[in-house]
Amino acid sequence: MLPLPGSRYARFTIWSPDHNTSGGARLLRRPTFLVVGDSIRPNAGTFAVAKRKYAGLMRRAAAGQLAPSFEERMRTQEEEWLSPPAIRSYETRGRLRPEEESALRTPFQRDRDRIVHSKPFRRLKGKTQVFIDPVGDHFRTRITHTLETTAISRVVARALRLNEDLVEAIGLGHDMGHPPFGHAGEDALDAALQERFSRRFRHNEQSLEIAERLNLTAEVRDGILTHTGAREPATLEGKIVRVVDRVAYINHDIDDAIRYGLLAEDELPQREIRLLGPTGSKRIDTLVRDLVETSEEAGEISQSDEIGDAMLALRSFMFDRVYLGAHARAEHERAHRVVRRIFAHLADRGDDPEAIVAFVAGMTDRFALHYAETIL
């Protein structure tokens, strides 16, 4: 046994893939040795790695650097807890503009705080999820959708031993660039940009624009950009948010549509409801359990075919009956009129496309409605 320099307790973990019968790597950890008291005791695996860790401790002791910093404690904690493919907080690919690290927060925690304290995030409380400027205190807005997505994503990340701080930052920031009036507002702004400037608008790209302005880390920027669209996230944490975004909005939009009177519970597709559950909470529980269990088995973020297909079928039902239904068409026409009127006013007075996009995308529903009324 090797004596430790002035340390009463330390723990190290060496990670190795745990393979299932089909050959896929699990997301579970396997500790290979432990430092307890004043000695290193081999637990399993390669003792040579323990000796290298011990040599590092000796070098730090000689340099008088044994008092652990916040970063050192976090690095140790993450090595003990996180699964092999999880992103380590201090191994980020960095920011667009270099910054000195915080003494008490990881890079991803700083990203989370920058998002929460930003104006684009605060404006989400006044932006449509499904119903434009609804009368009633309990309808979802873009910010409640964001919070639900983030909370569910953290549950999945913790169960799979992935980086919760990274998932939280992506979840909180993924819709920062969404314009007013939900997807109707996005469609109207996109169409106006194409006609006037031969350009496109996508809310995930606008969210990335804000993330770059906030100087967020590369992993958070990637997760925000790829939470929708053809490109897949580069991290497992980003992939969680991409799936959970749908899990959250399908279920809370059903709840809102029933509250609004657009749907009755007995009109929901019965096969999918029997499989996923009769209430929103039970459906979310089913979807989350399936996501965790399937991902753990496959070594990748994925759903089982049966549950994934049922979720997509429920999503298609919502598009037919709610998102693109008769009531939605009237609401969409209203949103299109307002966005196009504002856009035309700004373009006619000579504003450049970037300024127009930033201004319109940043509007809340009520501000957009009021601004449109002031245009002569």
C-alpha cells in the first residue's frame, strides 16, 4: 500500500466501458480502485493507473498545492460520478472569446446563469407556446415550456450519469430566439425575409446568435443550435434536450388544448394513450423511463421503437387537430398579419435584415400586438 502525502481521504475512479450482450457500451461506471485513509487499495483493473495518480499527488505535495480548489473538487467529483461519454465541465471546447474561469462555478453553470439573467430569457414569459396571448393564468407560455423541458432533461441526465449542468444550460437556452406567436410567428418572419431579402429565419439559429452574444461554451451553443433541424447534437447531453423538447411540448400542449376546449380527452388516439398513459404525468413518466432504459442499453440517446412511434403518432395528431386545426388557422392568420405589418414597416424605413430579425424575434406577443397598432 502507498502512503498519501498529508491526505486523510481521497477517492479515484477509473472508467471502462461495460458491454452488454449485443456489444453496445453501457453508460454505467466501473470503479477500479479506491484511496481510503492513507493508502491506495486496488479494487479491480490496472494498479499502474493508481500509481500514476499517486505520483501526481506527490508532485503537488512537493509544490505545496494539496489544498483542493473548487475546480479540482469538481473534476474529482465528475470522474467519480459521470459516465465515460459524459462531457466533463472543465474539458469544454471553450468560448468564442476567452475568459478567466470562475472560482465557484463550472463553465456550464456560468452559461446557465448568463441565460437566466438575460433579457431574451425573461421575454419568454410573454411569448406564445400554442395559444396567442391567452386569457387565463394556467396556459403554457414559452418560458413554462422551457422550464418543463429543462426539468425533464435533468432527470434523464442524472439517471444516465451525464452532465446535468450542461443539459440545464442547453434546456434553458434552446428557445431564446423564438419570435412571438409561436411557430406561426416563426413562419411569418421566415416568409417575409425570403420575399424581401432572400433569406431564411429559424428560431434555433436565432437562439445560437444570442448564445454567441452571451459568449456561451461550444457544447451549449451546439446543443441550442441542434435541438431541432436536420443536424444532430454533438453531445449526449444535447441529444437528451432534443428528444425531451418533444416529450414536454406534446404532453403540455394536450393539456392546454383540453383546457381551451379544442379537444376532449376521449378524442385522443386511444392506442397511443393506452400505451403511454391516460394523463400527462403518466405519459411523461412512460416516455422518460423508456428513454433512460433504452439509452442505457444502447449506449446512445434513443427511444424504443414502440414508444417512439407512439410519441410521433401523438405528435402528428396534435398537428392535425391543434397546431394546424381550424382554430389555429384563425390564430395563425392573426399572427401573420401582425408580423408582416411590423416587418414591412421596418424594412420600408431602411432597417437592415439583421436588425429587423433581432427586433421582431425579441418581441413578446403583447408588445408585437401593441407595436403593430401604432404603425400608421
